[in-house]
Amino acid sequence: MINIAPSMLAADPLNIGRDIQKIVSAGADVLHIDIMDAHLVPNLSYGPAMVKAIRKGFPSCILDVHLMMDNPANYVKAFITSGADELTIHAEINENIPRIIGEIHSLGAKAGISIKPKTKVSEIEKYINDVELILIMSVEPGFGGQKMMPDCLLKLRQLRDMGYTGTLSVDGGINAENAKMAVQHGANRLVMGTALFNSQDPAKIIADIRAL
Ligand code: DX5
Ligand code: ZN
């Protein structure tokens, strides 16, 4: 089944609980929470307190936490104890990635690795047997509402051809029109911010994608 993972960045910050409820009622099963540190990406968002609040409000949703941070190692424990089910770190950081993946697992969460549009799949080939999730960025991370870069979708197919069978997620500019192309390339999770939160009928978008 295709997971639909709404990105909280596109929710109204003043009414985030209300907006999440709307999108969960529309059928979303995974909540994608973008953590930005203003170093790895040129923006700031929120920290473990937001994850904790969402965990409390939505106990049965899977919390997919995307750590766009240069030094995620210092925060792994805080995010997992706050309720993250899955923690994804970036391949572009200068840290000991296998050690962080090991720590995520030892704390009982699933581990993911993500690459920005300019990073090649070959950079993460060595991790494909160690992670439960790979997140392909299809925009330069930092902001919602950008246009999907179609070339990035080729990386999904490359990973499937390498034998990766885990969750393969694509993040950035995914909408009702290009979702099918992403799935055909091998994605089984679609992160969608603007396209879902700005829609009058998110339930239809989700149902149509599930029917692909
Ligand atoms: C970008 C984030 C994405 C983004 C998705 O830095 O990682 O999750 O907010 O939002 P849309 O779907 O609006 O591109
Ligand atoms: Zn994201």
C-alpha cells in the first residue's frame, strides 16, 4: 500500500492540531514532521516539543521525523523519547552515520537516510541494508511549496534496481498530478505538504493515489 505522509510544514502553525485532524480524517496514515536547523538547510522549523505534542494528540499515527540537521546525533534520543517512530537523517552531514543509525535502532525507532537533489544514490548504497526508510528529496530542502524536480525520480528506480525493498519515500512538490509518476518509479510513500493542506478535498487526493 502507498503511504501518504502529509508534511506538517504546510499546516497553519496557529491551528496545527485542527489541520492535522482534518488530514488524518481524510485518510493519511503517516505524519511527516520536518525539523530544520538553519545550517543543513536555510530555514528553521520546530523541535522535539512539537513531536511530543503531535504524539499526544494523534497516538495512532506513525510519526516520520525528517531531521534536516547538521548534527542530528545530539537530538536522536530527544526525538525518539518525544514519540518519533522513524528518524531520517541526511547523507550530506559530516557525522558518523552508521553510529547514528545504530543509536536510532537501539532506542527502538526505524532509521532512514535522505539525499538532497544534488547527491547521488551511490552515496547511500552502502546503507541500503541498514535502514528501513530512504527519503529522496525532489526539491532543495528548506521550504514547502516548490516544484518537483523530475530527474530526482530516477533515483527511486535506481534504488529499487539495487534491490532496496524498504520504504521508499519522495519529498518535495508531490501532488495529485505527479504522484503516479513517483509510484511508477518505485516510491511507496509520498510526502505531500502544499498539495494536501491547500486542497478542498484531501480525501479524494488520498483515495485516488491509493487506487493507483
Ligand atoms: C522540504 C521538506 C518537505 C516539504 C514538502 O524541505 O522536507 O517535507 O515541506 O512540502 P511540499 O509538498 O509543499 O513540497
Ligand atoms: Zn521532509
